[in-house]
Amino acid sequence: MNTSIAPADAAPLTEAADVVAPGRREQNKLDTRRAIAASALDLARAHGLGNFTVDQVAAEAGVSRRTFFNYFHSAEEALTTSTDALLELAAAEFMARPADEPLLDAMLAALAAIAKTDNLSVCGELFRMAEGSAELMRSQLHAWERAEARIGQAVNERMGGNLDPLYLLALVGAVLSCVKAAMQVWAAAAENPQDGSAADLEDQIVGALSMLRDGFNHPR
Amino acid sequence: MNTSIAPADAAPLTEAADVVAPGRREQNKLDTRRAIAASALDLARAHGLGNFTVDQVAAEAGVSRRTFFNYFHSAEEALTTSTDALLELAAAEFMARPADEPLLDAMLAALAAIAKTDNLSVCGELFRMAEGSAELMRSQLHAWERAEARIGQAVNERMGGNLDPLYLLALVGAVLSCVKAAMQVWAAAAENPQDGSAADLEDQIVGALSMLRDGFNHPR
DNA sequence: CGGAGTACTTGCACAGGATGCAAAATTGCA
DNA sequence: TGCAATTTTGCATCCTGTGCAAGTACTCCG
């Protein structure tokens, strides 16, 4: 598996237990990955977003510059692992919903579960950081885009592959936009101390998705 | 105006006629900008997306490498001018809608007008190209993000600034997601010869927005 | 017309990003 | 323990992106 040396494009931080052999090697790679991501976050906090180099990240993580690039394509990508995990969780939750549940109910339940993510506050922090950095913003947007594709595929399979492509794409895109809006509002409010609880985020998500199900027909 | 030397972040390709003085300078800048964008597109078509350098683009456009970077931050950004123009048009159309028109009607009318864009086919082409290139995808997503911000601001002003931020962000995001979905379906269908007319795109946009106004309550 | 002022272009220098390659180090397992 | 598979690393190399200062083109106005 993964014979290439290039950065794994969808390396799951939440490991999917590939049947057997969790293996020491897999574990070590995960540790390295996490160490690099953590160092990147440290430096971003300490020096600001554009103000540190890959060499510094590698040094702080205790690996060589070259190894950094074996794991990530860029510093911003290393910062996006948290967001990726959050969206991965949403996809997993969705797939775990009972098959007979109405589609929109399942999506709502799955996405509200986002609030249960570990290091939620880090995600909020990154959300705010991205406002000031075009590169990080792009990386984050790309993460959402990938999630959209994954979830879209899951929805399609759930519905037997008979959905109108336009319906499918528009639905998933709109739903994720609502979640993004919810996170944006929540992250902005959570700027202060340790405000911004998981419950608050869940409220925002539910709120936004309610508006969606209502067709946005009641401006407020 | 524009005393900085850095690439203009929102240089309008559709010139807004700044009172007087279209001037030779402004004209030259526009020409250069267009020449660079055109060269980038040529090379992307000829060699594939990651397979050409900024130097080549600059050479083909007849400017120095340094000048290229005075106009764009990257090769991908040069490819995004068409998409930007398209979204700029949507924003302009929206702002031109009568103030007493219901909000959702105004958005629908404005966004359906996207199909009137010049070089629509180029936008479709880029949409398809982006599927295969992470960098271009990021650039395009960023363009949509910027459009979202602009349109969001316009909507907010139109409604007297009293909108719930969550409603505002969710609405605009969802609407643009629908338009994106419409373009995606349209672009995929337009892969063939000169299929994919403006009318087709408009149909997809209207279709997607109808689903949205319906709250996606009728899967199909 | 012509010259002063402004704006754009260019070459140069330089730090840093990104990747192929092959040697060296590490790890897993029989 | 010893070997095969996998990772890490250093090195070389090309490309990106930007500051700077000098050169060139345009604009305005007397």
C-alpha cells in the first residue's frame, strides 16, 4: 500500500483500521505527521502566518526538511489537518446514519455531530487565521471541497445512485455552505477567552440547516 | 491610485470608466493583463496544467518575468481571470436589480445572468481543468469565496444591514453553491464539441436555485 | 513643443519552496 | 540474529515570489 513517496493525499488522522496490522510503522508515521502539524501550528501562533519557513517547522518537529515534504506539500497544508479531521468525522457520521432515515434528517444529524470534534477550538482558530492569509484560506477551501466530493458520493450511494446530478451537487454544496457559515459565525464569536462551546456551534449548525430546509424564505 | 506595486487584487477586466481619463496607461495595463492571461491559457492547453513555467508565460506574452509577477501572484491566478469576470458580472447584475424586488428573486435573476458572460466556454474549460489540478482548483475556489464576500456585502446593504449574520452567510453561500453545482453539471456536459450553450447553463442555474427555494424537499 | 513628474517595466539578487535520486538509517519479522 | 522492506535524509536542481534601483513610456501643463 502507498508505494509512492509523495505526501499521502488523504492520509486519515483517524485511522480506519485496515483489517489487521495497525503496525508500528503506521503508528510512527502518524506520530510524525502529528508532530509536524503541531509544530506548524505552534509557529503560526508564535510568528504569524506567513512569517515562518518550512525549515523551522521541520526543525521543531525534529525531522529533516525533506521529510516535511514527504508528508505535506506546503506549510499551509500541514495546518489543515485539523479541519480535515473535522470534515472526515462529518462524513463518517453521515455514513453511520440508519439507511431508512430521511436524507435531510441524516445530513443534519451527521453535521451537527461536527461539534463533537476533538480540538474544536483549533479549528475555530484556523478559521479565523484563514481570513488573513490567502494561502491558508485556499487550503481550507480545498479541504471543504474534498469533503463535498466524499459526502456527495456517500449520499449518492445511499440513494441508490439514482439522484439527479444537479440535485446531488446542489444539495451537498448548499448543506456544507450552511455548515461553513455556522462555523464562521461561531468562530468569530469564539474569538474571546474560552467562549465558543461545542453546544454553541451545534446551535449555529442546526440553525443554518433549518433555514436551508425552509428555502431561506424567512429573512431575519 | 494604486500606489503599490503588488498585483492588484481586484483589477476589473470589465472597466468601470472611472469618470474620465480612460487613458493610454490604463489601456496598456489592461492589454498586458489580457495578454498574460491569454498566454497562460494557451500554455495550459498546450502542455497541460502543471507543465509550464511562469517564464514561458511571460515570454509568450512578450513581457519580462518580473512584470508577470506585477500582475499575478501565480500562474494559476492568471488562469482565474475569466472566472473572476464571470462572478464580477453576477455581483454587478445583482446590484442593478430594483430595490423593491424580493431578495431571492433578485438573486435568481442576477445569477441566471451569468450565462451571458463573454467567453463562457473558457470558464467551462477551466472548470474542467481544475478537476485535475489542485492548484487551479484552489485558485478557483478562492475566486468564488471572494465573490461570496462581495455579494454578501451587497445583500447586507440592500437589506439595510439588519440581517442576521448567520442567515446572510448561509444564504449567500448556499446560493453560490447552487450556481457552482449548475456550472459543474453544465461544464461536464459541455465537454463535447460546441455543445453547452448559454441557454443550457441558465437552465441549470434556474433549476438548482429552484431546488434551493424548495428546501431540497423533493429529491429527484 | 518640451520638460517635469508620475507610473510602468525590467534586470538583478536572493531567500525559500518543491521534487527526484540514491545512500544511509530504521524497523518488522522469520 | 540477520535480511528485506520501508523511511529518513542530504544533496542537487529548478522554480517561485519579492525587494530594489535604474530605465522607459506616458501625462500634463506651461
